[in-house]
Amino acid sequence: MVEERRATLKDVAAASGVSRATVSFVLNDTPNQTISEVTRTRVLRVVRELGYKPHGIARALREGSSRIVVLFIESGLEGNYSRSYIRGLDEELAAHDHVLVVRHGPTGPAAAEQVLGAINPRAVLRFGEAYRTGHGPEDSGGDGLAAYTGLQLGFLAERGHTVIALALPDDAPLGEVRRTFARRAADALGLPPLRDLTVPWDRAAATAAVEAFRRAEPAVTAIAAHDDDVALRVVTGLHDLGLRVPGDCAVIGFDDNEYGALFTPPLTTVHIDAEGHGRVAARTVLGLPGDDVAPASAQVLTRQTV
């Protein structure tokens, strides 16, 4: 199937019998230009007939400061949530003729200066700030990381688990933030202090860590994981040790990566509408109302590991 060629500014100008500059003046409603109403009407009619749409990226780069939004993502925060968030942010900005530029890696002053020295964006967002600010434990009934952590632990508590571990990867950049929210949520639920479990990436090392943890904390009946990747390594480690999930130990993931549903047993997890969060962020940056793109409430997807 041959893809239909996209109409260009040159096509509109040729069909209208005017210059490309005139077409641009009409489309941008440029002030101080003496363009007759007849010409303006003809150009707009041709635009509709050809289905011409301005190229958002070209316009953003040309205008520089008005149509570019930069998102910094700190090393170690790449994952399902960030990917979904970027998708929502990007699609919503594009729908309003803006362009998203994503910078992965260091987010310090030097990195920011390097990017901002090349372009003058409309706004700069830092992904990690959503974890550090505006998501306090007082939001347990609302939106944010603290609330989602409370939802995860509350699900275990409702099923009779009281001695619970929080499983974190050994390289979590915001692990202490997550640990703080989890401990506060446990206090609010009347649970004893959470046990800490660090899970390496390597399968053999992860299994060894789970085995050592089981020996040191035999009273733990459930493990709440930092995300689904960590949860699946815990489930694999328990399986390698000949233990049953959830019979010997329950496991709940976080930030549904969809792979957990394909696992045996399928992973119970917390699903978060990250794409919706990205859309709301885009509307906020653009100064537009976001009621119609409000994210769905987080929910626990009950499968077979709890």
C-alpha cells in the first residue's frame, strides 16, 4: 500500500496562486500584512481541500521558545511508568502543535545548561520531581507515589498480612523516598515496621538474596516490590528455592508492566494511569484545562501471587 503524500506549504502556495510567505502569513494570522480578504479566503479553502497541516517539529524549531517542552529523566527512573508518561505527554503536546524533547541521564545544572543553551523551550519538566514533591503521605486517599504505596500495602493488610517486606533494587535512585512513603503507610495501617529486602538484577544473586532474607526474616508472609521487575525477580527467586507463591510467601508488584500477566503464577500488581498523568502535565504546561484528560484512579490488578 502506497502511503499518501502529505501536502506541503509549497503545494498550498501553488494551488492558491500565491507565495509560500503569503500562505504562512495567512495561517499564522501575522499582523501588519496587507493581504486581501479574497486571497485569505482562497488560501484557507485550499488548505482545507488539500488537508494541509503545519509540520509541528519544523515550526517548533523555527520558533524556538514557543513550542518546545523539555523533559529531563534522571538515570535509573526509566521504566514502564516513565515510558507511559512520555507517551501521554508527547501525544497531548503534539495535539496542541508542540514538540517534546526528552533528555535521559544527568539532570544537574551542567546537563540543563547544555540543553537550554541549544534551545529556548516553553517549559522544562524534571521527571524525578514528581516523586519528591507533591506526593506526601497525607495524600493517601488521592493521587501520587505515597497514595499508590499505601494502596499496595493496604491490599496486603486487607488479606491478613502483617509482617511485610519492601523489596527494592540495589540501584534505585529514589529508593529512600519510596522507603519513607512505605514506612509511613505501614504506620497509618497499624502494621509493624517493614522489613527491607534488596534484590540484585542477576538471577543467581537475586535468588541468593531472597534465600538469605528468608533465613533472617522467617515471619514475613508478603513482599511489596518497588516495581514489577523487582517483583518478578523475587517470584523467580522463591521458585528457585522450591517455595510456593503465594502459599509460602505472597508477592505484589507495582506499575503494571504487562509482562507480569504472562508469568506463572500471574503477578498481582498496582496499575497506574501514567499516560493520563503525562496528558495532564502537558495541559498544565500549556495553561489549558485538564478535566477531560484526568487520569483514572490507580487500582490493584488481582492475579495469583497474593
